[in-house]
Amino acid sequence: MIEFQNLHKSYAVDGRAITALHPLDLTIGAGEVVGIVGRSGAGKSTLIRLINRLEEPSGGRVLIDGQDATALDADGLRALRRRIGMIFQHFNLLSARTVAGNVAFPLELAGTPKARIDARVAELLHTVGLEAHAAKYPAQLSGGQKQRVGIARALATGPKILLCDEATSALDPQTTASVLALLSRINRELGLTIVLITHEMDVIRRVCDRVAVLDAGHLVESGPVSAVFLHPQHPTTRRFVSESEHVDEGELHRDFAAVGGRIVRLTFLGDGTYEPLLGRIARQTGVDYNILSGRIDRIKDTPYGQLTVALVGGDQNAAQAGFVEAGVHVEELRR
């Protein structure tokens, strides 16, 4: 478990204190995949670098499994960092070393016997699907392959926590999907706690259990991905969600003006996403629908659907009550 207690960070610039991270409290459970999302400069990288003390906090505490990481001496910090792996946006591989050599590097630094290093490297390359590339150099690899090497290297010392600093930002969509699938499998099979920072809400939706949203160094919203993604409360979160779904709010409101009736957003979650609910409630209440927008997708492994509809005619109150009774979240956008 990782706990941030009143944690904050400032930098001295030209004699002035510039706040990168305002005081925040956040708990990350063991075995969770937690996403930290925010714009450039929001404080995301600062936050995760405070976990392994690549950055020193200006105040507050970071507790890792109950141990105060901010109070460790040099020996304690080295031991802590062996329990924390990290992967980077631009891979940070050693160009003069082979794939196997890069994965072996942290084990060599830890003084691991060569026979154990060789066995561990072979195991990790199998885990990330790069057995056939062990003798290649980074320049001979694709971006996705380089990131897989980075993941294998981060896992070399058997960490309990994996920090991912914009790990997919330099990758194309297809490669991003494969790397995220690998991270999900590692989380399931090894029980790793993964802290992932990104500026893409779609990455959060695919792999994370919970999400924290940063804006200008402030923690503005956090919670389960399904709650934050489907019912965002803070304007920053709403912008992230709209952008990830390619929703043009201005265009949507022009559509609102073109139709009559009561406008609601219906959110379906789980197996109810596929139920023929609209037709049944239309027959029961005499309400017609104008569908203004809609999508079906998944949050991690859970299906969800969202429809924005105009209710026309019939008993609209009974229709809304019917949706609520069926477990659908109803948000009234226009009465």
C-alpha cells in the first residue's frame, strides 16, 4: 500500500518558491492499478517520483507498506528502490547493451550471481515476449519492443510496485494497446501495484482500477474509474472525458436546440448494457426517443453504454423512474 499524507513539493526558482504539487492525501491499495491523469505541468511526474524519492518532498509523508519512505537513510532508500520498478516514456535503454544486457543490468548492480542473472533474464524475456530478440541492440527494435525491454528491466529485481511515467505516450495506438495488455497481465499474474501517469483518459479506462486527476498541482478528483469516467464532477475531468470520447460539446448543444422534449443522459454498466431496455420502457410509458449521441465500450473488463436522448411525449416521469429501477444512471440535461 502507498499512502500520501499531506504531501507537497515546491521548487526554488530565482529566489521564489514555485509550487509543483499542493498538499494532497491519497491511498493506493496493494495490487491496484491506479492512474494519475493531468495536463503537462499538472504535477504527475513529480508525484510518482516522490514515491521512490527521485524527488524529495517539501513536506508531508509517503508511506509504503507502513514504512515512511521520506525518513529513510541511504541504505534504507537503496532497499526501497529494489522494491520499486520504473518504466519511462523514452525507454532509457543503454544503447551499447543488448536486450539481455539491459534486462540484466539492475541484477548486476545488485551483485546477483551470473547463473541466477541468466535464468532471470530468460524468464523475463519470455514474460514480455522477446525471447527471440535477446541478442539485438535497442537500435534494432521497434518502439513497442523497446518498451517491453524497459518493462522486463523494471521487473528484474522482483519489485512489488511498478511506476509507469507516460509509458505509452511515444507509441502508436496499436502498440499502446499491446503494452497496456502486457501491464494488465503482469498486474494479474504477479499482483504488482502499478501507478501509471498519463495525459490520456483512454489509457486510464483500459487498465486502471482507480484514477486521480491533477490540475495545476491540485488533486481535483479521485475514485473508481467507472465513477470518475462516467460521472465526472470537476471541469478538468469532464474535459478529459469529452476529449477521450471525441465529443464536441458545442456541437452537441446545437443538437439539443434542434429537438424538443426532455433531454437525459443514460448510463448503463455491466451486463445491463446489452438489455433491450429502451424499447420495453417506450412501450410501457408511450415515450418516444430522439437519440442524440451514444456509445458502447469497456472500462477495463466491464462493459458500459451511454446514450443522450430526448424524451418526447408519453409519461416521461414514469420513463425516467423505469430506467432508475432497472439500475440505469439518469442525468437530466434539459427539462
